[in-house]
Amino acid sequence: MNRGFSILVPSLKAGVVATLSRKGSHSVFSVKLHFVFVTRYRRKIISAVMLQRMNEMFGQVCRTMDCELLEFSGEADHVHLLVDFHPKQSISAVAGSLKASVSRMLRKEFAADIARFYSKAVFWSGTYYVASSGGAPIEKLKEYIKSQDSPQE
């Protein structure tokens, strides 16, 4: 097995699509997470310039956590991130680091803009949305698992 770089997992039976995977010291994984972060009180504070800087900031924080930002976009009151997640981290730790780090950097760089909306050192709502995504549809995975050659004896 290849070490230290992405490998392509061969296609599986029952039409399961091959995905680009990464390798850890004892595992091969492909975990894509869709995060949504909402501004505190859903205030429409995010500008185009802020959104562009957030893209860079989120990418930087992802790299420090052995994750990769695959896609990013947003609107005036929320952002969407697609992250290639490393399972040595916990989902809540990644979400917390992303929100806290980017909030801190934004409040430093856009202090005047943010101060118009918030008197305290806040930016994001206390909650977030996360869902796993990518890979084969659940029904195809169920078919594949059922089709395994189980020992008969």
C-alpha cells in the first residue's frame, strides 16, 4: 500500500464509485464534511471583501488541523464550507477551531465593520450545522455490504 499521499481506492462491487482517499498511519479514509456557520443573531454583516478573506482564513485553519478546504461560499449572514476531514480530529474540535480562529482574525481585520453590529467580541452563532457528504449513496453501500462473500462454515 502507498504511504504518505492520496491513493485512489479501486471501484467496489455493485456500482460503488471510487473516491479519492487519504492515508493515515493505520487507516485509509475519505471523509468530506459540509459545515454551515451562521452569524450571531443572523445579522447580515458579511461583505464580499470579508467573504474573500474568510476563504483564505478558513483554508489556513484547515491546513493547521490536517484538513483541506475543498469549497467555500456564503451569503451576508452565513457561510458554507466543504472540508476534507482528517479523522484524528473530532468534528466539534474542527468546528470550534474554525469558528474561533476566523472570528478572532475577522474582528481584528474588520473591527470597525463588526463593531457596528456587535458590541461584544462575537461573530458566529453558538451553533453550527455539519453533515457528511460524498461517496456512494446509502442504498449502494447497503447493497455492497450485503453482497459480501460471507463464510458459510
